[in-house]
Amino acid sequence: MKKAVYYLLATLFISGFTWDAAAQMNRKNIKKNNKRIASYRGRKSNFGKDKVYNMLGVSLNSLNYFGDLSPTPKRISTDLSLTRPAIGLSFTHRFGPRYQLQAAFTYGGIRGSDTESADQSDTQNGIFRYNRNLSFRNRIKELSVVAQIDLWENMSTYISRVQWTPYLYAGISVFHHNPQAKAPDTDAAGNPTGKGGQWVDLQPLGTEGQFASLQPGDANYGIKPYKRIQPAIPIGIGARFRINEVMDIAAEFGFRYTFTDYLDDVSRNYVDLGVFGNNHLARAMSYRSNEVATPTYTYTGRDGVTYTVLPGYGAENIENVRGNKSNRDIFMVTTVRLTYILGKTFHRAKFR
């Protein structure tokens, strides 16, 4: 019996000693870990899976045009009444506390009209534009890739992202455009166009002599057809607002700086109407001043036909400008975009 008691006491003593030693070691480890945690500041390059994510977006946009058919010759001049809608789809990858890369497709239209936008009381510029009487519509299909830089850093996960942040964006895009206009019933010589009242594609007509045999000395000599696929530089600002854990809404305002002056099919000088030969539709779309003003200048074209036009329009002369070839066209894009974070689950209990 005594041996059993001694054995029990010895076991308790050894167990107590071992427990105390383990507890002391555990306390040391806890203190050591606490010091490490207290001094840890994180690594910005280690942007975890809850901080790197993808977003799918849909957008409603409005497009405005700046070019030769703007209300005034000013670089930034547009007719807001001719604003046209557009729609878009986007895919965005967030890969840093401030940085996103977005690919988007946008489809919409732009429009310009001399008679609707020009101020006839402006005897210096407005009356010239009104009497020119050119107009167009153009449907834009654009693929763009832009980098977005948030002005407010967010090191948290997608759940705890900032409530809102302004941002800047810039990138590159490629777009397809196709300027069109409504055809009149006849050309300047009274020949029927066969397309009266219909929308016709302008690029294949070569309204500034692109497909005609111009002579050395002609104002547009050497002109070539313009391409309907063009690059552009998107640049702008925006602000993104958090709706819930997985949805944001953003508003953007930006420009597309293009490398073409033919969004409106207008860039250089008028040509002799005789160079169009039997293409009555091309002649009619090149010169339209007779529809709004009384022609008083008569000349014989290179085709031997007599044309009566408004002085300063519709004839070969270095002074008879149709557009300003020195400036490239621009269009403005205003966007409201709704985005959804892919692969994440909305937990209402965690909403904050």
C-alpha cells in the first residue's frame, strides 16, 4: 500500500514538473510570436487571392463628336443636342492596391450636321458652315485596353475595399467606323442619284477625290482613301463606388484621340465636280450647298458639263476648303458602368 502511494506521488510530481516546463515554453513562444506580429507590416507585393480579382461590367455610354462639322472651329466644340447613345461590355483584372487593367468593347454612334449646329448669325464661321450643308452619322465599334490607377490605395481584401475612389485611365484602342449621310434626289447638275432619302456609305464614294484622277496642282492631288479601321488613344477620369461586397458602379468621362480626320468624311478641299464622271451619287455627296443657298458661280467641269455652284464651294480652288486637314477628329465618351466581382460570394451578414 505504501509503495502504491509513493508511486502515485512520484507520478504527480513528474507530471507537474513536465506541465510547468511545457507551459513556460509555450509562454515564451507566444511572446515571441506576439513580437513578430507587432512588428509585421506586410508585403505589398504579396497581394493575396482575396485582393487580386476579376470583374465583369456592363455600361451605358453617350458619345459626342469634335471635328470639321462641329458648331465652331474651336478644338473642343460639340453640339450636345446631337449626343448619341452607346453600350459596352468590359472585363477588368485588379492586380495591385491601386492598379487595374480593363479590356472593353463599345458600340455606339456619333453625328454632326452643319445646318443643325452652325450659327447663321456668325458671319465669320457660322454662315460658312451652314452654307456648306454637310452632315453625317457614324457607327463606332471599339475594342480598348486601358490601365486604371486609383487615387486612393486599398490594401484590404475585396470585401473591405474602399467605399469609393477617383481614378485616372489611359490606354489604346482600335475602332471601326463608317461615315454615312442621307442622299439628295439629284446632284448639282440635276442628275438623279437613285438613292434620294437613303443613308449611303461615304468612304467608297471618295467625296474629296480619293478615287478620281486628280491633276498635279489640284488642291487634293495625291489624296488617298482613308481607312475605316483606326487606332485611338483613350484617356480620362472616373470615380468608382461600392454598392455591396461584390458590385461596384462607376462614372467615367474621357476622350478618344484619333489618328484620322475622316470620322465625318470631311478633311480637305472641294474638287472640280467634273472629276466624278458618271458617279452622280459621289458628286451629290461631295457638294450640297445648292440645297440651302442660291448658286451664282458657273464653270465648266473637266467632264465638259456646266455646273453652277455657290461661290467658294464645289469647285477646284486652293481657297475652296471643305474641312481643316490640320486637326484630327476626336470623340468624347461618358460612361456609367456596373461591375460584378467574379468568383466571390455575397454574404449579407458580412456586408459593411
